[in-house]
Amino acid sequence: MEIIHITNTARSAVLEIRDGGRYYTKTPYRICVNGEELLTAEKTIISLNNLLPDTLQKVEVFDGETKVCEVSFRTDYEFVTLDVRRFGAKGDGVQDDTHFIQTAILACPENSRVLIPAGVYRITSLFLKSHLRLELAAGAELKAFTDPEKFSVLPGMIQSYDETDQYNLGSWEGNPLNAYAGIICGMNVEDVVIYGQGTINGNASKQDWWGRKYKEVFRPRLFFINNCKNVTLSGVKVCNSPSWTLHPYFSDDLKLIDLFIQNPADSPNTDGCDPESCKNVDILGVHFSVGDDCIAVKSGKIYMGRKYKKPSENIRIRQCLMEDGHGAVTLGSEMAGGVVNLTVEDCIFSHTDRGLRIKTRRGRGKDAIISNITFRNLDLDHVMTPLVVNSFYFCDPDGRTPYVQSRELYPVDDRTPSIKKMVFENMKCTNCHVAAAYFDGLPEQKIEEIVMRNIEFSYAENPMSGVPAMSEGVPKSTKRGLFARNVAKLTLENIKIEGQDGLDYEFDGVDELIRK
């Protein structure tokens, strides 16, 4: 085994214990820093806090009394700390502390930190700036107001003076629409780290954001960054988001590490993390328990994808725990710009409706390319249907029209999306309910290639009934096997399906089948 240094600030660090565990370590370990025991680690991704700046840190890992590995690194230099209480914030759960915390953020020089000590700080939106280090100490909570009139509006689109370009600020479900500013919001900033042991609480409920319907201005995200670079969110808990929880938008080089993202199971549209048209994203050691998809990768519904042609790409998801969501990792349905080079490994999916959930449809367009998707080394338990690829997702006002839902052959044109290669390997899927896998490609643009190897499927004793894919004509089922339709090449190597009702495999329109 080994311990790997992932990242650090002047006051914190994130490490990974590699002992073969998935999200959890195989055994608890004692973590000592410079000779003093700091914590007991039971997760593979761990955060160290309250470190001294510009100091060599020697981290030793003990299994009982036996040292099993170590790593050393130096914390960053720090110039000053700006405590928000010195700027007027009270943290009493009553006063609106937005202005005082924002002042500290704007006043913070480079190589310094803004410190939010223990307390409950009522806020609306905080706007980030470049080269910021913002720490939420243990016991600190940013608790959002829920009155819409307190929030500024981000316009969906502003036309340039010469009408040759445009400036997009607000977004809602893949379209450039007016939206309330996020609770934590970043616009065109870079080199930002938000870290610590505190909580960002969107404070939403069915009495406010979740119970309202909007037409002109849409609900805020808990964390929204637009055209940003090199942003890290680490260690904190985020909960009760008004809508999508973490929404990086047209942003690159992001790290989302060792977070707990929690929204009630019945809260609407509260996806955990939705990288949209983002590049180079690491999602490591995150625990999801949400009311919609845990991770939903997107790239614009139609207009934004076609105009900017910016896919979500190079996304790495490791050592995460996904619970109580519709999909553990979803691609789409707003993905007109495409999703390429996505890897999910060493994760646990538990009690989600689906494991992989691809949602696409005719109309997303020729740039809506899904390619090089890899899922490996995963444990799935009580996932209703572990693998779902749905090319007939019935979203949008035209979602149930014959053009979207017909299984007949249509011409391939500029509206036709495509799915390239996907690899699924080394997966154990226990207590499945609805089906083992459901792959449904377009007849005119078949799924190019699916490779499955070393995967076990078994079923729950008392399975619940459901539809494996949300499209017209898909019947409810329980304990269904593996269904594949309109796949150009399908490779099945060492696949075990045990306990299904009926056929273990159903193939329709599979051009090349390789079984080992």
C-alpha cells in the first residue's frame, strides 16, 4: 500500500490511502503528522486541517502499531489571515453577514486566506475572486436566505455592443436563461481554493425554493462557477441546495475532493454535481446522497452545444460513494456539445435507480458525441438497473413525438447524436431489481461499441418493479437480464447473470457479437 499527496494549501492537505479499498479503506489507519496523531482514517481520500504554513509535513500511516507507509510535503506560504469577524460578520444565525464576508474576500491579497470561524453566517450570494483561499473552520456554517428578492439575477444572454458576440451569465438546464446568482458564485476567476470542515447550507425546502415555479428567473445553484479555471472545492459539506448543487459551467481544471453532498431524496432537480462543458475535472472521494442524479455530465441542451461546441471532457471520478439518487453517473440529457474521455473507477453505487445512465435523443445534434467512456472496479448494491444507455429519452416538449420516440430508421442528419465506445469492467452488481443492463441505440446511428468484461449481476430477493429506461414503449420489469438493441459491436467476456426471470440475454440489431 501507499499514501499519495493530492493537493494542499497553507493550512490543509488532501491525501489518498491506496490499500485496495473503494471509498472506504480496508481497515482503519492511524494518521500521524510530524509525530503527533491527528486522526483515524477510514476513507481512502482524507483531508488534514489546522496545519502550519510553509512547514514540512511528515505524514505517517499506522496499522495498529505498525507503520505501513509515509509521505512528506511542504505547506504553502501564507502572508495574512483575514478573519471575517474582524470585518463585521457576527455568525449569530440572525444578521445578514453577506456584505461583511464579501468585503473580506475582496480585501484578501494573494498568498493569504479568508477565515470563517465557527458560527452560523446568514448569506445570499458570495462572489469569488482570483487567487483566493477561503477556509470554513469546523463548526462554521454558511446558511443561505431563501427570499428571491434578496438574490441578484444573472442574465442568460447579453448582446455585445456591435451585435457580433454575446455574454452568457445565467443558465438553466442547458439553456442560456436568467437565473438567480449561486450561493457561492464565481465569474471569470482562476486559482481559487475553498476548503475546510464547515458547511454550506442552501437552506432550501418545499416551503420556498423547492415549492416554487419560475418562468422568468430560475432557482440558484448552491455553487456556480462560469468560465473559471483552476478551482478546488475540498473537505466541506454542502446540503439543501435550491437546485443543482455544484454546477461548474464552461470551466476547466477543477478539483472536487472529499465532499459530502446531501439533499433530501424527494427534493426536485437537486443533482449533486453537474459539470457542463468543462475540461479536466477530478471528482475524488465525494459522498453523494441527493434527490436527483448524483453526477450529471452535460454540455448544453441544443443552442449552447451547437454554438460553442465545447464538450465536457477529461473527467475522472474516483473513490466516490453514490447513494439515493436517480443515477450514480449520468451523461445528458443536455449534452449537445458531447461528452468524451470520462472514467469512473473504484467507486460504490448504493440504492440508486441506475449506475451509468446515458440520456440522449434525436435532436441533440451531430456534435452530441459520447465517446471513450470507461467504468471499472465498481461495487453496485441495490441499484435498480446498473447500466442504461437510452437513445430515446423523452425530455423536452417534443420528447414524446414520433421523431424522438420512433424505433424506425430515420435519415442521419445534423440532428442525429452518436455514441461511440464504452468499456465496463470489473464490476460486482448485487441486489439488482429491474434489469442487469439496458442498451437502446438509434437504428440509423447504432451504438458503435460496448465492451463488458468481468461483471457479475445478481438480483434482490424481493425486487421492485420499474422501467429500465425512460422512453416510450419500455415495459416495467423485474429481474430482467441484459438487453441490447442497435449496437454495432458488443463484446461480452466473463459475464455472469444469476437469478434473472426469463432470458439472460436479449439481442436485437446487434451486428457483431463477441462472447468469451
